[in-house]
Amino acid sequence: MKKVMLLLSLLVASLNVNAGIVTYTDKAAWLAATGSSTLYDFNSDTNGSFTTRDFGDFEATLQNPSGSNKPQIINGELQLQVWNHTSELDLTFDTTLSSLGFDWRNTDGSNDKIVLNILGESFVFGPSQSSGFFGLTSTVLFNTLNLGDSFGDGGALANAFIDNLRFSSSVSAVPVPAALFLFAPALLGFLGLRRKANA
């Protein structure tokens, strides 16, 4: 009986091994994986720089400011960095999320790239003079993330933007295989028959 209970424990524990972050560069694939999401496009925000700014569902806060350069809203986009690579922008959401995605644009002329820090992991994307989509889904819920600058040429990421921020608070639960629900009762039934035969 102890062996069977150990086997069941290991089987259930193995279901959590797949928990984690999945990243996407294809918006359609991310949307399909996420389902419904909230869109924030920055179009109704007034142009201007900030140290802290409340966007309703989330707040953006500059960490490690350097000089007078700050993140800003400009023409319906959030300009991430116009400062040195030690400065970072924290986004803190009012609710916990399971997925996040956004369009990015990097017009920086050096090798600096955008860095997203979330749940103890870092993702580097956004090569100079390019644009695209970055998204992720996570089986671990989160409400904070950090946007920074790769070291690149050691200077500032002068012109990196994000737009069309999408996020979802729906829980992406780790699926439990239907076979487990069939396997467990069958195993217990087998043990019952075995005990009866040994009695």
C-alpha cells in the first residue's frame, strides 16, 4: 500500500513540473493561448515624462533614476528608457495576471536591447532598429514586472517603445490528464482485490 501511495504522490507531483513561463513572438499564437485579454493602448494618455504614473489597471514606476531623463508617453506609446542601463521601469498591476503581451519598437542605433524581468527570469529581445511582438503565459500568477536595458554598448537604450499592452488575469491551470482520474480508482480497486485475495 505504501508503494502505491508513493506512486500516486509522484504522479500528482509530476503534474506541476510543467509549470512556468512560455514566451511568444507571434501575436496570433499568444492570443490563441491566452483567450480573452484587456488591451491598453496608451492613446488616451497625455504626452509627458514621469517618475510614477497610474494607468488605471497598473502603475509604472521608475527605479534607479539617472539625471533628468525619464520614461514618457509620446504619441500613444510608452517610451521605456531615455536614461542609462541601470535605470528600470516597474509595472505593478492591480490584479494578478497569468499572461502579458505587447508590441515593441526599438529605434536605438546601438546594440542595446529591451530586457523583461519577471518571476525571477529575464528575457532579452528587441534588436536595434526593429520591432515586433513579445508575449508570455505563466502557470505562476504575477502582478509585477520590470523593463530594463541590456548592456549593449554600455550606454542608454535611447529609443525603445511599447504599445498595445495586453494582459489577462484568467488562471491558466496546469491540465490534469483525464487518465489520472481513471487510473487512481482502478489502482485502488486493484489493491482492494489484492488484499481480498491475500486474506
